[in-house]
Amino acid sequence: MTRVMIVLGSGNVYLYFMLGGHTAEMLSYTSVLACKYQPRLYVIAATDSMSEQKVLDLENKCATKFNIKRIPRAREVKQSYASSIFSTLVSCLFAFPIVTIFRAKLILCNGPGTCIPICFVAILLHILRIHSTLIIFVESICRTKTLSLSGKILYYTRLVDVIVQWPELKTKYPRSIYLGLLS
């Protein structure tokens, strides 16, 4: 049994324009995995109601084990970086029991700051030799020139595999993994 934790979160493009966004990207990646790997845990920002429905729609196609948990957003849209330090710490406190109890073998995440607390807790558990998790961050297809803030944070920790979808990003961030367009 392979435990997979999938961190979903909506970027402002998805929330406001409903053109896809981070949740749609993640669900396109996980739809290939959904029926094969279980149990799955989807982690969603507490204020994100659309992602939950999208997960339920996907999971209704498979009769498999999954769960949905919510954590506070690490950073709201247009929130200052200084004040986001506090909100990220709060989000880490909510993420800690989720990551500790679920003990995923794989964390698959992308763009939004919701993934940062989950990844930080998983990295902490790895450093403390409590549990080791493979963390894969897939940079959004929209990022063609630079990594997102979440991507940069995780790339420079050197503890996370960062997948990029554009060759320019691979050139700029040589430790990243370029697989071409995934969506």
C-alpha cells in the first residue's frame, strides 16, 4: 500500500477566472495516479471550496480510499511577505498533525503557498529521522521564465525534487527536472 499525499490549492487565476489554475493542473496529474495509489490524502486551503468538489468529482470515478484535510493558507493573495511569516507558521501548526499521522511516501504538490507548510513539516520529520517522504514539486505550466515563490523556496532547500515544464527554467535552475509539458 502506497500512501500518497496530494497538496491542492487554488491560485488566484483559478479562483477568479475558473480557467483551470493550480487545482486543475494537479488533478490532471493525479487522475493518472488516482485509482492506482491509495490511500490518498488531499490537502486543501481552508478557504478553498472549489478544489474539494473537483477532488470529489475525480474520486467518484474510483472506489478507492481517500481523505480531504484543510489547513489555513500560508499566504493570501496580495498579503505582504512580512505578515505571511506568521500565517505560514500557523499553517505549519495545522499541517504538523496531518503529515505526522498520515506519513505519506510521496507528497505531490505545485504552485500555491499551501504546499510550503506541508513540505516543511515533511522535511522536518526527515531531518529528525522520524519519517522520510519523497517530495515532488511540479511548477505550474504558467511559469515560463522564473519559478514561483513556492518553487524558489523549495528549490533552494535542496530537499525537494522540482519539476519544470519549460526548457528555459531548466537552464536557469539546473537542479530542476525538465519533463516537457505535463498538462
